[in-house]
Amino acid sequence: MTRPGITLVSALSILLSGAFARPEAEINILLADARVDYPVGISFSIEAESGSQIRTLELEYGLTGRDCTPDLNVVVPGDFSPTGHVDLTWTWSIAASGNLPPGMRIWWDWRIMDAFGNEVRTEKQWITWIDDIHDWQLLSSDNIHLYWYHGTEAYNRGFLKAAEDARGLLRNDLDAWPSDDIHIYIYGSNKDLKDALTGEPDWIGGLSFDANQRTIMIGIPPEYADWGLTTIAHELAHTAVDSIMGGCYASIPLWFNEGIAIYAEGELDEDYQSSLDDAIYFDSLFSLRSISYTYQEIDGDPTQTYAQSYSIVKFLIEEYGQKKIRQLLDRLGEGYTYDNALRKTFGVDMDGLEAAWRKAIGADPMQRKAPAPSPTAFLDATIPPVSSTLAISTLGPLPPLPATVTPKGEPVLISNSPPGSIPIICVLGFLCIAGIGALGLMLFWRANKNRTAGAGR
């Protein structure tokens, strides 16, 4: 190659290498913080700067103890825009995604990338979702941990004793008890409980979380201490049932779940018995299918749903025995549909069971088969005490948190090319092609000249 050709190629190489070299730009984290505003949400703050434009900003976070949900959530704050200096806060609204149990541990970090592709992740940190308004005290017995702030220690030891008694009963009746720690939060009033929750029904008096959370929240006014004792047994029955169900895709009819828990309390309260008697007399019983997925209410009162649930489970136990109850739970936990689980355990589907139960309690036969409602998530809620009414709680899945939180505002298009690099690359590409073409013409001209000179010799 002639010297002019070498010079041209060298010049292009130097020019291109200089254009594509990545400048050294640092991303500095000035602040990474998280704060709990119970029960509203958790605020995550970030302040960072870079020698070039910050193009990517993502908050990553996840929950402990939620085996049935993804442990990674990614969100781009809605008010983020590419800039050299970022200073903003994004708040996770608990009301929007569903209540979390007290004591839940949340991990989080930030991922940041600038225009040149430099990437930084902040150190993974943990924060605890806890009601810090009250001065919580702790009483424990094996894997039962009872938190309280109202009344005396002796008064609250009565609730711990109720939990211990329920543990023995459930181990005997269901042959089940969770090995995980169980956390019971006793609020001194129904108002205190509701202040600690968002978006729950007005009639709620307690809440239980499954999906391996093992957390119970109950509001127990001092004048309803006896109600609180039975409610603790009720909630722990739900916890034992959940430990049997296990699988992420297992499902249990609401009436079966509720019925087991109410049965664990003892005899049905007379107000609920009256509700059941009236429904039988006036032929207004809810179909089993209609209370398999959601509560049926009368003027906003779900009492009849609970009363029927108890009656059905009581019928199953008296007709088939405790062991069959456990067999049905096992099959539901394996993922069988409601009808198939019933067929394999009792030899009848849900309609056949309802016909037998109605006959046993002296109710009229079903007039028609009611269509099954679409499955919906139901809360594990407890009716607060009204006069002498016994409160009843229910079990349901924790409202799911989406794997990805959709940010507000327009999406930010992310590119690793530095600002203005596309026009430069286009110009350099044109110069490169032109240079190669010129070099080719030069070499062709040189070769042709040599051939001409050789022919002359």
C-alpha cells in the first residue's frame, strides 16, 4: 500500500476511535432513603448526579414471605425525565395494592444508568412495615407471638392462653399447625384497628393474612374481651387451614373455610342461629355455589353467610367425621376443583352436598341450580362486636401486588448513545465510506499504471 493510502486509513482510524471512545463519567449517589407512613404507604427517595445525562432510573423492591408472588417489583417514577441531576420521591400507596400485615419486611434498591451506559445500583436495604403509633409489648408461647399496647399484661395473657388452647384443639381436630411464627396484633379498639387499615369493609373487626404471612390483626374493646377470645381461636383456625392448603394455586370454598373457623369457636351464637333459622323458614338460603367465592349480604350484613357456612361444616363432620374434613382440605390443597374434591371425598359434587344438607336441616330442596359467580379474591375479615353479637372472621389471599408498577406519565425512551452521537456517527460513516472508495480508486489507478508500464517494456 502506498504512503497516501496508509495515511488516509490511519487518519480515519484515529478519528473513529476518538469518536466512539466512552468518556469516563461517574454517577454519584447523594441520597437513597425510605420512610414508612403507616398505613398510607412507603416513600422511596433518591438523589443522584452524573457527568452525563441520567437516562434510566428504576426502583426495585420486593417482599419477604410471599412465596406465591414475584419477589421483584420495578417502577419508574412518573415525574422522572432524563437529566444530569435527579432528586425525587416515589410513594408506594398501600391502599392501591392492598393492606400489608404489620412486621412485613420490604427490600429495595435503585438502578441508575447514564447516557454513556455507566450503571450504578444502590446497596440493597430493608425497611419494616409496622404500625409505630402504638407502644407495642410482646408475649410469646412457642411460635405464637402476641403484640399488645392496651390494658395490663395479665389481661393480654388471657388472649395468649386462648391462642394456646386453639393450638391444641386444631392439632387434635385437623392434625395441623403451622411451623412458621404466627404474629397476633391486638388493637385496643375497633377504631384503632380501622385507623391501621385502608380500604376494608366498614364491618371489619379483624384481618388475617395467609400466603405464608401468618399475621392476625384484631380490634378488641375491653368490654368485648370474651368475643376476642373466640375470635383468636377463629383466626388461628384459618391459619391452620392455610398451612394445609399450601400450594400457590390451591383454592378453598369460602363457606368451607369460614365453616371450619366458626366450628373451632364452639356452638353458634344465638343471633347467627336465628339468622339461619329464618333463612330456612322463609326459604331464603344462599346456594353453596354463591357463597363459594364471595360473601352474600343482606342489607350489608354477611351474617347469614357465616351461619350457613358453620351449618354445612357441622353437617359434614357429623355425617362423615373429622378425618374426611382433613381429606377434603388435602385434595383442595393439591389443586382439585371444588366439585372434584368433593366427589373424591364424599362421593357428591357441590349440588349433591347442598341437597343432602338441606334435607338434614329441614330446608326446602333447591328450586334451581344457581350459576357460580366468577372467582374473586375475598378478604380475611372479622365482624366487630355489636351488642352481644359474636364476631366472625374469614380467610382469603392477600391482595396481590403487581409484578410491575405502571408509572404515571409518558414512557421515557432510553438510549445508551451520548447526546448528538447519531449525527456524528452518520457523518463519520459517510467519511469512512468515501475514504475507502478513494483508497480503492487510488489502488486501482496505481495497479493500472503498473500494468501499462509493464506492457511498454
